[in-house]
Amino acid sequence: MTDFQPARGTRDLIGEEQRRFRHVVETARQVAATYGFDEWATPIFEDTRVFSRTMGETSDVVTKEMYTFQDRGGEGLTLRPEGTAGVCRALVSNGLTQSLPQKVFYAGPMFRYERPQKGRYRQFHQIGLELIGPAEPLADAEVIACGWHILQALGVAQDTVLELNTLGDKESRAAWREALVAYFTEHQAALSQDSLARLDRNPMRILDSKDEGDRRIVAGAPTIGAHLTEAAAAFYDGLKAHLARFGVPFVENPKIVRGLDYYVHTAFEFVTTKLGSQGTVMGGGRYDGLVAELGGPPTPAVGWAAGIERLAMLLEAPPPSAAPVAVVPVGDAAEAAALDVLQALRAAGVRAEMAYRGNLRRRMERANRIGARAAVIIGEDDLKAGVAQVKDLGSGAQDAVPLAEVAARLA
Ligand code: ATP
Ligand code: MG
């Protein structure tokens, strides 16, 4: 027999890990709803061009990380490496480009062929927001405030710092790009192979390099500040003013660029020092050109995505699972009555379990092992009297309760 293991870079979520995971998603879903976001679920695979067109043909994700395949009908498909392109494709496919704004929340698996390490997997999971329609910096602030609110609700906000930057508008970027090319050309002897390739095609991406040598050069690279047009500077000032009003603390970091091509104006990351080099827990920005790339009208939009695994690791403690009630029949005659009580408890919304076999001692041992909060014991005499002994397993207190009232008592 082959000793099967999960495929490299994938994980099974069981027990505490799954509870952490679910807590992240449920908390985010709830907070996002208070900001007016509706949940969408889009397919986990799409026409490859949905990603290659929008994320940039030269981006790391498209050149190295996509799970791309041909299906049996010869369609070129890709397991989604991120959520934004699929949501924008869905906006266009469903004719929603005239019904703006759309405020979208999503949660689900993403796939990237990466070198697996702590906090970096090949199947990982993201929650994300997209606010599609408004061009105002208030939208950017609202999306960021919602993200921060989620981090607060998870109890991890104090472990993260919001790093904020602007990538300017087209004009600002063209000027900045020129300055970057001049600077990196001067230092090209010391650049990594990857970054040399980026120099022609997308010099901004060198700023995002994880190579040690590159990072030393990047430290001295020109920033966009001096190249911002008046309009782009005003947009950025507007965003910062709204964030201040919302009480969201941030630091400015002119090196934040985001890994994908489609961003303009706002770029931001929530980073933590608690997860080693996988420190970015949430990242996003404004992507005004993306909907048009997918065949829709020019449509401004802003959003973010956060890694659920990384958030789950930051959680102080996972939420406990609800303690069950153990139903304990003694003797065959009691079992039928016990099953009625068991189903009545479940119908009342109580987590209830009954062992499949065993005497009183065995069944009580099991009740303790599963962390039951109470045992409902039904012996021969109880059966005759039409009652059950309801035992609080915390205090040890025990009490005879009519069978028909057990569920109400424990609900
Ligand atoms: P990184 O710089 O860590 O590679 P990224 O810029 O590629 O991140 P995004 O595309 O912005 O990441 O995705 C948003 C978030 O999704 C990241 O901040 C991170 O929390 C999470 N994430 C991205 N890739 C992975 C992965 N392979 N495994 C686990 N989480 C990931
Ligand atoms: Mg990456």
C-alpha cells in the first residue's frame, strides 16, 4: 500500500485548526455585512486569460505560480490564484456593471505553485472585499476600515501595522517609472536575475523583491512622492484624512507596491512581525483598470485580500467547540427512551451524543472524554418513573427530570 500524504503545499484542517479557520471566516463575514458587503461565490477555476490578462503577463503569479491545465475538451483553465479577477469577471458576465456600487465579500481557496513554508501553501485560503464603482478616496478608506475592524474583532489588530502608500495615477507613475529605471540601471550589476528581467518590463516590481541583495538596493530607490500629480496627491491626502476620521492608525511606507499589475493610487498592507518572513496578513489597493481589461466599461474599484491561514495562526486561542450533552441509557429497555431524549435535545439545538455501546461506567468515561457538560442518565427505575437523572458534570449536582422536560431544561 502506498502511504498517501496530502499533496505538497496542501493541508488537512481538523479539530482546533478548522475551528480557528472557521472563526476567521465567520467573524469577517459578519463584520463585512455591517459595512454593507454581500457575499459572492465565484468558481475556483476560470479561463486562464481571466488571470493572465489582469494580473500582468510578467507578474510572478502568472509567470511562475499558476496551476494551469487543459481540460478534456481542450479549454485552457487555471485554478484561481486570487479572488479579484474572478469577481470582476462575474460582474461583467452577470451584467452588473450598470448596477454600481457593488460591495462584495468572498471567502475560499486559492492556488499558487509556491515553495511551501510556514504561512505559505499551494492551496491557501483568502477572505476578501471588493468595492466596485466609486472613484472617491472615501471608498478606499471604508474598505481599509472594514479590514481593520475585522482584525480588531479577531483580536489581532494590536499585532499588525497598516502600511500605506500611493502608486499615483498614470501620469505620476510614468514619471516615477523613469526615475526607477534610471536608478536601477545604475545599480544593475548588483541586481538579481529576476530583477534584471523586471527592469525592462515592470521596474516597480523590483521594489517587491524578496532577494536580500535587491532589498539593499531597493532601500535607496526613488519614491513616488516627488512625482505625484496634484490630483494624485489630493486623492492620497483625502484617503489619509478619512482614515484619521475613522480612527484607523497607519504608517506610510513608500516601498509598498503590491505584487500585481493592476493597482493605481492606494496600495496597503497590514503586516505583523509575529509570523517571520510571511508577515503580510492583508493586502490590497485600488484597481481602476481591471474591469475594463475583462471587457466591461471603465470601472473604478478598490479591495483587499487576507490570508486565512496567517490570520488563524495569529488568533490568541481558537474558539472552543460547544460542550455536548451525553445521553446514557442503562440497560436495553432504557435505550429507546434515551433515543427519544437524544433527538429531542438535538431538535432543541443542543449538541447531544449517545455512545453506540457500553455499560454505565464506560459510557460515563466517554462522557468525560468528550468534555460533556451534562449527562442524562436513564436507568430501569428512572424509566418506570418516567424521569431521567440529569447530572451536571461540572458541579456533580444531580436532579430527576421528567423525560419530556429534559430537552427544555438543557437548552
Ligand atoms: P507574499 O508577499 O506573502 O507572497 P502576495 O503579495 O503574493 O503575498 P497577495 O496576492 O496580496 O499576496 O495575497 C493577499 C494575502 O494572501 C497575503 O497577504 C497573504 O496573507 C495571503 N497569501 C498569499 N499567498 C499565500 C500563500 N501561498 N499561502 C498562504 N497565504 C498566502
Ligand atoms: Mg506571493
